[in-house]
Amino acid sequence: MAEPVETIDFDAVFEDITSRLKQEERRRLGPANMWLFDGDWNLRGEIKKEIAASLQFLDEDTGIGTIDMPLDYYLSRWCIDVDARKTTLIHLVARKDGAEWAGRVFSVKVIKSENGERICRISFKNDREELKFILGFASPFAWAPAFN
């Protein structure tokens, strides 16, 4: 005697697939996790109120990252007040979908946006920029000349 075949509820399967696709889209289009550190790599805070963020991933070159935050946000005030910080450097680490972008600040500006509000724009250069200043020798077997 043959066993009965289980029927498939196509509407329920379709609803399950579309709900998973919508959940994945919300996760994918969400903001990156970003943290600001001082020059000694002490965590100053996680950025939660960014207005806009742009991070360039360039092959074999230095990418530029820019973050706009409200001027009254505590991390914006910390970035602007150079005299209150122990170190002048600011580091950014951002993670999204398995990719990581890290960089060092080169510009902090207070600008006025199109709608008239003042924002803090922080610009970073990717960590690859630091590799350009490391001294290396062409061959590990060649002796290093004396540097005076």
C-alpha cells in the first residue's frame, strides 16, 4: 500500500521566502557598525547618529572615508574640541557585511548643510596610507646601509 504524499502549502512557502528576503534587505541596507578611537586606541564611542557616511575601498591605493554627524552629538563635540583631547589623532573602524575599513583622521570641519543645519564632517584616510611610509629593503639578503 502506497503512503500518502504530503501536500505543499505554496502560499506559506512563498510568504516564508519573501519575509526572509525582506529581512535580508533591511540588514543589507542598514548602516555599518562604526567606532571612533583616540590616538592611543582607546574607544571613545560607537557612532549611532551619522547623517551620512561614505567609505572607499580602493585596490592597492588609499581610500577616503567621510562621516557627517550632527553638531550637538557627543562624538562630534569630542572631535571638534582638540584642546580637550589627550591626543590629536582620531581613528575610525567600520564593519559591514564581513568587510572592515579602518583609517586615520586628516580633516574635521563644521559645515552648514543644504537645509541650514550645522554638521560635523570628519574625513579619514585608509590605513593603507601608513604603509607608504614604511622603509623596506628590496632583498632580505642585502645588508642595510648605515643611517646617520
